[in-house]
Amino acid sequence: MVKLLIFDMDGTLIDTDEVLYKTWKELFELYKPKDYTIDREFIRSFSGPPIECSIARAFPEKDPDFILSEYRKRTAKYYDTDLKFFDNEKDVLNKLYKDGYILTIATSKNRPMTEKSLQIFGVFDLFSDMVTSSEDVAHKPNPDSLLLLMKKFNIKKEETLMIGDTSFDALAARNAGVKSVLLKLCPRTYEKDKMPDFFVSSYNELYDLIKRI
């Protein structure tokens, strides 16, 4: 029986695809040559990996600390205008909380933006703990963030479920020895050797799955 639910953030708990697109588009327009082609699919691939990895891919020619500072300075306004929650998500999270599941988060997003996102939609108090990029813990697909949460709540591997949207989440779960489910709510490409145990296409399907396993 599952007791501990570990959620990813971007593409799982919140739809930040448009936030990411507008932020990166702004950076490309500012710091790339005028003839640079802005590719939405390329930007979409930045959902999942740590921001430092995305910066290295997008701006190998620039000082990464400068780009990171510019990214953080410019992205906050888009959270106020373009952040989205998924259909039926809030109802399902409340049901899972009332059912007694321990809701936690493992994300490569920093703690301030993670907390802000949860507060915008009024679900912050449903989560018992989180491991973010603000903590000194290796990013997914390294399993350390998952193992840390399992240890804190004294939960066994077979009682844990990782819920994400990318192969990074599925591989982190595999490395931790726990089951995983990916939500197919945003366009994503999945690597064949990093598939999850389950796929679902809505939060209602996720709830039904959790009650079954």
C-alpha cells in the first residue's frame, strides 16, 4: 500500500510551460544574435533538468551566473500571469491529503518559487515537506532527494510513489527503488530506457491509480 507521494513540480503540480517559454524567449531576444531562431520545442526540453544544465545548453558562450541571475530576475512576473494548475488537480490533492497520504515534493526548482507556486493555488499546507534546488542535495535523476524524504517519514520503498512528468522523474524513482507514474499533461518526449511503471492522462486517473496500488 502506498503511503508517501513524492511530486515533481514543473509539468506535474504546475503547468509552467508558458512561463518557461516566455522567460527563455526574453533571454534569447536580449542575449542572442538578432537572427537567432527561437525554438519552442527546444525550450520545452528545459522542463525537468536543473536550471544550470539548461543554461549550459542554451548559453554555452555566456557566464552561467549572469544568465541565472537574469533568468531569476525576469521569470517571476510570468508566474503572476501565465502559471496554470491542471484540471481537477486541487480536488485530487485535497482528497489524497484527507485520505491520509503524505504529500511531498522533490524538484529542481528553488524553494522560494516552489513555495510561491503552491501558495498561488492555495495548496501549500497540503504538503508535509519538500526537497528543492535550494537544499544541498543532488538533483534527479540522482535518487538522494527521494531517499531523504523516505528516511524522514520512515517509509519503505514499496510504500512510496514518485509522481512526475519526465524521464528524469522515472529514472530517479528507479534509482531509489520505488515505483513511478508520469502524468501526460504537457507535451513531453520519453526515453525508452527510462520509462515509468505507469502513465496517466489526468489527475482523476492518478487518484484512481493511487487507490489501486
